[in-house]
Amino acid sequence: MIILGIESSCDETGLALYCTERGLLAHALFSQVDLHALYGGVVPELASRDHVRRLVPLTRQVCDEAGIELAAIDAVAYTAGPGLAGALLTGAMMARGLAWALQRPALGVHHLEGHVLAPMLEPEAPEFPFICLLVSGGHTQLIHVQAPGDYRLLGESIDDAAGEAFDKTAKMLGLSYPGGPALSRLAETGDPANVSLPRPMMDRADLDFSFSGLKTAAITRYKAFNGKQGTSDDELARFKADLAASFELAVVEVLIGKSRRALQQTGLSRLVISGGVSANRQLRQAADALEADGVQVFYPRLEFCTDNGAMIALAGASRLQRGESSDLAVSVKPRWPLESLMA
Ligand code: KG4
Ligand code: ZN
């Protein structure tokens, strides 16, 4: 069975063809980063309009790459939520329209289920059950994944998501959008020991996170340093790098500390880290160190950490194989808790 996957929940248009027998056949992505960089964040209306421009050419591109005609597509999976309503609707309309024209089923997929299952696209895919640390721009969650479709939320951020905190802190430091990768690059040149920042919620036994206070602490430290009389440009540049390194280390230590706790509490020994922030090198290094304690760690390849069509095609395939389908209505859910999939 060949499934076309369509991702359009935010600022990336992702298309992919996944075959249940042969694996991933082709994938293509258009990132709107340059479009939104001018505004320092995603402008929803611009995002929707650009998805409309990209969806058809990218569909043609993946079909050409895979060497198949549209008629060879057996089903279409699209991101139905959570995400920006207008952006979601563009992918949903495309998916429903194409599926109707081809007389094939279409299925709305949960974006976070795509991220959770993304490591299954790799040759060394994790076996079930596992703990998933899902760290993206919109979510920070620890999920007990018993099987595909069987998700129990163990903890989540009570305010900013990790990626959001990276982006906001980076913006304050004057770094380019999206801030996560830029802040991480700057952090490589800094020394975290020179600026101390808190480790929020680490003293609590639960598995929830909070990154808003950490972001505010970083901003306060920066303003205080920047406001000092006689600070040279060089000193400020060095402080910014140290602050970035300290911020990154604080986020990583909290994410890994709580993941370790989730593994201990559930008795599981497999950890999947996915979502945009799973591309972070320090996070990966810290997670890999868990292997000394017998934990197996899995990630998607770098290009599938951030939003993409391949993970949506895969999540759609998994649901279709379990006999799911949905009616012809074009519906999207900008807010949609992952756990509701089990209801
Ligand atoms: O999963 P994703 O593409 O979109 C959402 O579903 O939110 O994640 C995007 C987030 C952004 O906040 C971005 O700054 C962050 O992932 N990100 C990173 C890195 N690469 C992407 N954060 C820290 N370090 C990185 N290397
Ligand atoms: Zn995402």
C-alpha cells in the first residue's frame, strides 16, 4: 500500500510517499523560514498562502522521485491538527480533493503521533513499548507509548515548550529566526559555568516541565549585563555566548533528568526523543550518555526531527493498516490532545 503524507500544520510544507512493503519512497519539503524571518516568527496567513503555492508542485516532485503516477497512490494521510487552523486546512483540502478524485481513502493524522512514530522510519527502529520525550516548538511532553495508537501522557510543560523557550531566548539575544538552532550554535562558543541559571521543576517528583521562568531568568541576566556602564562589545558578545551555553545546558539537564525519571517510574529501558528540539546536539549527547545505564536511545534522522511529510505518511499508514478510515468531511483540529486518540 502506498500512502501520500501531507504536512502543513505550521511553516513547513512536507510531502512524502510511504510504502507499507518497501518503506519510504520519496519525500520533499519546503521550509518557509525565509518568509517568516522578516517578522521574527510565523505569520499564520502568510503560512497558509504559501502552503497553497507548494502543495501541488511538491506532490508532483515526490511522485517523480518515486517513479509513480498519482493513480498508484492507495491512500492520502494529512495532518489534521494540532496546528494553525488556516495552514491545516490547506493540507486537508488538498488531501481530501486528491483522495476524492482518485477514489481513495483519506485520513486525518495527529501531528504529534507523526513525531512520536518518526524514528520508525529509521533502519534501527525502536520496539514497543518506549518512553517518548517529544520536544518541539509547541509541545514538551513525556509519553508512555505502549503500542502505535496507545499513548499515555506522563508529564508536559505547564507553560512554554522547550523549543518556544529556545526561540524566545534567541530572539532576545538578537539571533535569527528560528532561534533554536541559532542559539545552539552560539552556545558552542560559550562556557555555561560563567552564568548560572535555575533548573526549573527538577526538585519536584512529577514529570512536568516549566521553561517560562528559565527564559525570564536568562532575559533578566542579559538586560542586567547589557545595562552595565562601560561594557565593551567584546564583553557583551562573550556574555551572550556564555548565557546561550548556560541556557541550553539548563534545558538539556531538565529534559534528560525528567526522561530518566520517567524510565525509572515505568521500568522501561527504551527512550525515543523526537520533535524539532531532538535535533539539538547537546541534548543528543546527554541522552546518549544514558546508554551507560542500559537505556537504548532512538531519534529520527535530523531532517525528520522537524516537521515533515514522511512522519505523517507513516502515522497514516499505521492507522490505515489497523483498519481506520475517516469520512469525506474536511475537518481540522487546531487543538487536539494526543491522549484523546485512545478514547
Ligand atoms: O517539531 P518542529 O519542527 O515544529 C513543531 O511542531 O513545533 O519544532 C520546531 C522547534 C523550534 O522551536 C526550533 O527552534 C526547535 O524546534 N529546534 C531546535 C533545534 N532545531 C530545531 N532547538 C534547539 N536546538 C536545535 N538544534
Ligand atoms: Zn512538529
